[in-house]
Amino acid sequence: MLEQVLLILLVLMSAAIIALLWMLAGGVRRSGAKTGEYFRLYNQSAVETQKAIAQQQDALQRAVAQQQDARLKALDENFSRLRQENAQQIENIRKTVDEKLQDTLETKLTQSFGLVNERLEQVYKGLGEMQTIASNVGDLKKILSNVKTRGILGEVQLGGILEQILSPEQYEENVATRPGSSERVEFAVKLPGSGAGETVYLPIDAKFPGDTYSALQEAYDTGDKAEIELARKRLLTRIASEGKDICDKYIAVPYTTDFAVMFLPFEGLYAEVVRNGMIEMLQRKYRVTIAGPTTMAALLNSLQMGFNTLAIEKRSNEVWKLLASVRSEFDTFADVLQSTQHRLNQANADLDRLVGVRTRQIQRKLRNVSEMGNETEQKNLDE
């Protein structure tokens, strides 16, 4: 539309310029009276042209305004439609996302609740096991709080170690090691004596001062140095008393060894006694050796090696006698083999001689038979 308006303006201006040039060219020939008329007509034409241009501009502006209004209206409608479509699409996307999120959330929640339920079941199971363990610990605490039961516990553990390392004939249970005494040691290892068939016992007795040891552990938990020192002194005094009791009841040379063994069933208790230098004191004063589960196994293994060495020494004479007998038998066997070999050689020579002589005789006889057969055939041919 703007291009059309500009084209119209150019046409009008061109017409005005042509008219002006024509008037100027013809004005020279015309009189001066008509010149004013021409200018008047030109002015009138210019005014009309301006009016026409103004009208065209107004029309053009109205047309442009109408077109702009129409385009704006169309744009508004398009924008409204786009907004509605976008809103609808966004709503659809939101619904889809919500549905997926809802499904995912439900799935995750279901899985999470399942996992939580599984974990809760495991927790309940663990709580049940802990209750069982707590009950067992309570029972064990009751057992350990009883002096006689503690002694039985140590005795059972000591018996298990002896059974694993030694054979049944190498130790005895509940042995009266001191003649004329009713006191019996829990276990005694049988060692060979100086005479043939004599037995010397090594007394081994299990001790477990559980009350004093538990008091020491509780003192360690509190961290009170004075309480720890007091509980330690009570434990060491108890161990020394047990060592004296073993010495007085079970050591009786020459029926036993000149020392005995005190077995402590827990490594912690054994370490506590060792740390405070009780081993040297008990050995020097009461001739009692302290042993924990590990050291007891090492001691029994060394005794087992000693038993094997003694068995080898006892059997060495029998082995030498057996070797001498084998040597005599082997000499006799060698003589018999030599005689047999001589006889076999003689028989082989006789066989060779027999084969040679007899074979030649048989071959000679066979040749005679063959010659006789040839002579008979010749006679038959001559006849």
C-alpha cells in the first residue's frame, strides 16, 4: 500500500513539473497578461493536487489502520489460540508428568516399604537372637557366679585339651597322687619312672577365680586406679592361695613330679597373672607352673614328643635283635641262592650236552632212514 501511494505522488509531481515547463516555454510567446492566469491555474491545480494527495493519504492511513487492526486482531487471535494450545499442551505434559511421577512414586514407595518391612523383619529377628544371647549370657553369668560350676567349666576345658593331644593311656582322671590321702587331682599325666613298669604322675588342676577376676574387669571399666589395684591384689592373693593348695594336696615325690601345673581356662586371666610376675613366685615358692589354654597345649605337645622318644629308646634293642636275625636269615638265604645257582648252571650244561649229542644221533639215524628209502626206490626202478 505504501508503494502505491509513493507511485501516485511521483505521477502527480511529474504532471505538475511538465505543466510548469510547458507554461514557461509558452509564456515567452504569450503576453504578460496571461502569465498571472497561468500561475493562478497552477496554484489551483497544486491545491487540488494537495487535496487529492491529502485524501489519498487519509484513505491510505485508514486502509493501513484497518489492515493493521485486522492483522493485530489476527495476531491476537493467533496468540490466543497459541496460548490455549500451549496451555493445553502444558496441561497434558503436566498430567503426563504427574502420572509418571505418581507411578514412580508409588513404585518407589512400594519398594521402600517392602525394604523397610524386610529390614524390620531382620531387626525383629536380630532382637530375638539378641534376647536369646542375653538369656544365654545370663545363664552363663549364673554358671560363672557359682564356684563349683566354674571349677567344672575349667575341668571340662582341660579335659578337652588333654583328649585332643594325648592318648587315653597317657593320662588319668581324678587320681590320688599322694599315698594315704583322699585328695584327688582332676588330671594327671603318666610319665615313666626310673624302674621298669613304674609310673610318675604330673598333677594338673584347673582353677578359675571368677569372682575376683570379674571384679578386676569391672574395676578396669570404671578406670579407678585405687579400685583396680585393690582388685588386682585380691586376684593375685587368690592365685597364690590356689597354688599353695595344689602344692600341699597333690605333689608327693617320688610318686609325682616335683612340680604341678595350675590350668587357667581363659587367656585374659592367664595374661593378668603373667603380667604381675606370679609365674616365678609360684614356681619358686610352691613348685607350681601356670598354664593357659595355649601354653597347656604347647606343654602337652612337648610331653608327647618325650613319650615318642622314650618309646623309640625302649624299642631300639628289639629293633637291633630283629636286624641281627634278619642278617642271619639273609646269609642263609644267600647260601641257598648260591647253591641253587650252581645247580641251575650244572643242569644247563647237562641240557646243552644232551641236546648236542642226542640231536646229532637222531639226525644220523634220520639220514640212514633216508638213504634206505632211496635205495629201495632205486631197486624198484631197476626191476
